Amino acid sequence: MKLKKPNFKDLIFLVVVVLLLIPQTRKPIQVFLNRGLALFSPSVSNDSERESLSSYNWQLKGEKDDVFDFKTTKGKVVLINFWATWCPPCIAEMSSLQELYNDYNGQIEFLFITDDSFEVVNAFLNKNDYTFPVYTAISEAPKNFNVKSIPRTFLIDKEGNIVIDKTGAANWNSDTVRTTIDKLIKPKLN
């Protein structure tokens, strides 16, 4: 039996597989691949399809043990992102979330939720020059936030309707998201 000479595509595939098997290169490659997926904007749900929050009873804890009561977000536009420092799709979308935070902090409420320790989180934030606040949950989240995989991000309007519910990496600094937020924060005329 005569062996076939490997072609260029076969060699590239083999190199990628080997790099994915090496722990030191696996995460950067996964982040790079997820950045490709994070080029796409999340989709906005139709008004008739929007789910409303079941409850605002939820307590979060910040780095300095400060308690954040989710009830304070009633009547506000809120972006909630569930993430982790070890999660390649989470890392892939973080820069777009930081850009959104830079432009909309103070106009909408941002909640970045993780189970990671604040020591690990702070090292990650400092390394990447991220400035958004991070919380951990200290009570059970409302049923609407039944998160089984991360990243999972919700954009909630002033009436408590979930406008965007996205699992996986996305471009949060897209025109679609910005236009949606601009509409949500615009004062309603009587």
C-alpha cells in the first residue's frame, strides 16, 4: 500500500489538533476561535416573545463584601453577564462588554456575575485593564436567570422584560446592541 503525500490542509489540521492538546496553548487558541464567533451581535427578542422577570429578590456581594440588592434595579435598564476568568468564550467577549460599559456606565446598570474568587478576578481585570464591577451571588437568582452555561448575558428593560438573552460569545459593542440600549434609556413621552 502506497501512502499518500500529506497536503497543506492536512498539516494545518494536525498542527491545530496538537496545539489544542497542549494545555499552555489550548486556552489562547480557544479564545481566538471564540473571538471569531463574538463578531456577531446578539439578537433582540420581539416584544411579544419577551419574558418578564419573575422576581427582583436577589442579593449579590461585591469585592469589599458590599451587598448589592437587585431590587434597586427596578425601573432601570440592566445588563447582566454571567462569566468566569477560565472561560474562553467569556474572555472573547469581555473587550466588547468593557467598551459598552465605558460608554453606558451611569445610564444603565451593569452586573458582572462570577463564581471565581475576587483574588482571581482582580488579577484578570488588572491584566486586561477592565474596570467594570464584579459580583458573586449570595442568594438564589430569579428563575429567569437559570444559567447552565457561560457566558450568558441578559439585557433587561425598565419594565423588567428580557430584551436580549444570549448564551455564548457575542459582540456587545455592536450597532444593534447600542441602538437597542439607546431606545431603552430614552425617556418615554406621555
